[in-house]
Amino acid sequence: MTAAPGPIDPTRTLELSSSGGTRLHAEVYLPAAPRCVALIVHGYAEHCGRYREVAHVLHAAGCAVLAFDLRGHGRSTGKRGHVGSFREYRDDLEAARTAAVALAPDRPLLVVGHSNGSLITLAALTDAVPLACKAAVLSSPFLALRLAVPAPKIWLAKAASTIYPAFSQKNDLRPEDLTSDPAKQAERVADTLCHDVASARWFTEARAAQARVLAHAARITVPTLWLIGGDDPIADPAVSERFARTVAGADVRRLDGYKHEVWNERERAVPLAALGEFARAITA
């Protein structure tokens, strides 16, 4: 692929059921004869509709694709930016995995995560009962925070997580920290399905999930492709790269000059091409 292909529209949408009565919005992209299945897990404070170009690449590689909104995101139900337990994300992931596999039974499953979605995927891969999949792609994994957060804000989040878990603060994400592409920055600002808050419990649960993942690299046994933004000001690229290089058989690519959203950078054709090649390889 020499240029980014642009987005495609989903074949159809679905509504999935998850724990606690949560309803999850999902988008499906179906090729004529699927060779594999791909499940897209979006990042924090955004939604699956921002991954239609990623879906295009996977669709072109022969994958039946399912992208979905995690609870508290996009068109799914739940308080914005809040989760009672990180385990609830695993529930959402399993609900989506079940629906994805049903699109093309007996085909290998590729999970594609970004940022918080990569953390959710890694948490599932390193769990005592690991996520059932053939391979995984992790873009800008949220394994450590590089973004400077004022100490009083961190202290408040830790205290509120126990007393008032749903207490929310602004998440301090700036469009210019996500991508250097002005057009993509403008898209993000105009996107009303994105939000700008993080709850106290989400913050403490994410930090605990990071610690668990970082302690269990040896549990990751499936092939992985790591696409790490070298100039990411949000998720610490040094921590991600150091961890990734301890994972057996990992294909680790540090993308110098790329900010947090590698799929939305000016030179996004490079990671998109790597994604397409990886997707084709798992069915070879």
C-alpha cells in the first residue's frame, strides 16, 4: 500500500449485550469470502467510528471486521469515561469477540487495539484465562502515562476512587497531542461522540491493569505487532518498547515522529501497510 486508503462505511451495525445490562454499539465490515476475523478495540474517550480507515485495510486483507464502542464510549451505554472495574472491559471484549467470531466461524481471530484498547487487549492476553485469539496488534499501548498530570489531580483521583468512584475530571487530552495532522485534529474537535472526562475509578483501575500487564509478559504467547509512536506525549513510548521487547516473538516498530494516534498521523500509510501485511500473514 503506497497511500492511506481512506475510510469505508460499515456493512451493518449491531447492538451487543454485556455485563450489568450494558448495550454496546458495533460496526461490521464483511468481505465476500473472509479469510480471517478482525476485532478493533478503540482507545479512551473516543469510539469505533474513528477506525473506518483501519477497517478498510483489514477488509482489503480479507478480514471480516467488527469494531465496537466500549461501555461509557460512543453510542454504547454507560457513564462517560467511567468503569467500576477493569474487568468490565474484559466483559465487553468477550461480548464483542463472540459476535466477531460468529461473522466467520473457524477463521483465525486478530485483535487490533489502540491505547486504552491495547491495554484492555494486553490485560486479556496476560490474564489467568487468556483471550482466545490467533494474534494481536497493539498501537500506542497505554502501559504508562507520559502526559504530565498535576499531583493534586492524581491525589484527588486516588481518594475519590474509594469514596466517590464516578467522580470525573477533565482528561487533559489535546488534539495536537494525538496527531500532527491538522485535518485529523479538526475532525477530533468536531466529533461529538468523543468525550473529555475520566472518572476516578477508571484512573486507578487503569493503573492497576498496567501493573498487572507489566508483570506478566511471559503470558503473551500469540504473535504480536507493536506500533509505537516515538513522539507520543500521552502513552510513554519508552515503557511500551521496553516491555514489548520482552515478549516472545514480538514484532516491535517504533515510529519516530508519530504522536499518539499512529492511525491518524500524516504518514499513517506506513503503519496501515504494516497492519495489512500482518493480517495477511496470519492466514498464510
